Amino acid sequence: MPSASAAAAAPAPVQSLPPLNPSGLTSPPAAADLPAAIEALRRQRKAVILAHYYQEPEIQDIADVIGDSLELSRRAAATDAEVILFCGVHFMAETAKILNPGRTVLVPDLAAGCSLADGCPADAFAAFRAQHPDHYVVSYINCSAAVKAQSDLICTSSNAVALVRQLPEDRPILFAPDANLGRWVARLTGRALTLWPGSCIVHETFSEQALLQLQLEHPEAEVIAHPECQPHLLDLADFIGSTSKLLERVQSSPAPSFIVLTEPGILHQMHLRAPHKTLLAVPGSDGCSCNACPYMRLNTLEKVWHALATLEPAIELEEELRLRALVPIQRMLAMSA
Ligand code: 13P
Ligand code: SF4
């Protein structure tokens, strides 16, 4: 099995940041002027703006890089920007900070959590691991630094199947914190995974009835789903993959329309890259719009402006924890290179 490279020592903190709020403004400009004001601040701060596909379209439109969790981790690992503004949720920015201890890593809203990360507290996870001392621990990137630090290997929805296939066949595997992703990985790899019982509140809400109705109305449509969805919905899908793989599928498949089982933020890039295709989002189980991630949607352009203007809120991590969490992330990057 490949081993992680030696944990990197923390470089010296960046010294060259301009004073607080170089724009001179004390409050954000009018909404119409925000994109230009953010671009000016981004240049002054020598910042890179990374955005997940689940962000609001207006945030995706001002980002330097839009990607899934794996692509954004890779870009965070490779950046030479002085400031990383991560438009996503906390665990994503924390991963960027683990990889970049000497850079300032900002988030628009510190409260942007994740039901998977929040549902897997480090102490309960330690107790779970203790019940399975011989298991190799594979954790989905949607977890805290304290859980990463207890893991042998990190994965994302893009590389989970490929990584598990590389693990020795005689070694039992503990998979956390997304049980739906774990069940899908187990099915594709033929490995019996011991699962932490976590789930994504967004991907748990899709209505099977609404999906079946859409299939009846659009028999020509391909059903595409994120592996965080429940197994009975994945059974109805023609194609399963991470957000970036779903985006590629919409571009490459000959189907004229798609029924999409993931957070609807992804529809923006799908519309931009395949404008002639019809996209149908599956609603939540009671017709609600709860298929939109409430954490991702905490981020706004005003908060992006504020973060670049004030260099807050910034992610901070205790160095000993960072170094332990870095090892399984580096192992993932090495194994999925
Ligand atoms: P990916 O970015 O791996 O597609 O995962 C989606 C997700 O839920 C991120 O929180
Ligand atoms: Fe977490 Fe689900 Fe939101 Fe992704 S969509 S950040 S897994 S709650």
C-alpha cells in the first residue's frame, strides 16, 4: 500500500498582507457593484477564490476555481496564493488549511457546517474505532480535522471506489461518516465495509415518488445521482458519480435530458456547459426545496466581500492536530494522483 509522504512542516506565516480592508470601504457596496469590488480585493489580497459546485451561481461566477471536493483539495494543495477564500463548507476550508498552514484560509461564514461532519464527533468516533482495532480507517473528506487525524486514509466521492480497491483484500475496513456512500463503495468493490451510521441531510431528502413521476413524464431522460443518495434511489439511477462526474456525464452522454439527484447548485455549471440539455431537479420528499444544502447556502457575495476586506473569519488549527490530519490527506492525494 502506498505510504504518505512525511508530514510537511508549517512554513512561516505570510508577512506581506496589506492592512485591514485595503478597499477603504467599511461596508459592502451595492449588490450590482459587489463582483467588481470583490475582484479588486481579490487582486489586492493576492487571493484565490475556490468554490464548490453547490454554491449559489453568483458565487460560482466570481470564483477562480469551481470544483468537487477532490479537485478543490488538489487546487488548495497546489496554490501559491497568499490567501485562500474557500466558498464551501467548514471541512473543505479546514482541509485547505491543513494543506497550507502558512497561508490565510478564509470562509465567508464560519457556521457553514455539514451534517456528515457534525454527526461524527471525534470522541464517539474514537470509541467506534476502539471496537474495531484491526480495521483500516477510511474517512470521507466530509469530516472534521479531529476525525481525519484518527484515519488512515481520506477519500472523496470521486476517488472512494478506486482507493478502496487499492487496499489489501485481507484487511477489514471501517468507513465513515457517510453510510450511503459506504454502501455504494462496498457494492462496487465487493468489500464488506464496517460503516459509521452518518448521512447527508440533503441527499437523504429526495422523494422517490417525485423521481418516479419525473421518469414517467420524461422517459427519454437519464437519471444521474450522487452516491450520498439512499440505496433505493441509487437503484433507479442510470449513472452514479461525484458532482464533477455528473457534470461530465451531462456533457458526454447522448441523452437530451437528465433527472438530477444531487444538490441543485450543480445545475448552474450543467446549464453553462451543456445549454441544449434539459435538466430536471428532483425535489425533497414533501415538495420542499430542502434539496438545497442549508450550510452551503449560508455563503453570500456580501460575506465573500467582507472576508476579503477584513481577512475574517479565518480557519485556525492547532499544529499537532494539523500534522496528524495531514497524513491521511497526503496519502489520498498520492494514491489518486
Ligand atoms: P463531491 O464534491 O465529492 O461531489 O461531494 C459533494 C458534497 O456533498 C460535498 O459536501
Ligand atoms: Fe454536507 Fe450534504 Fe451539505 Fe454536502 S450537501 S455539505 S454532505 S450537508
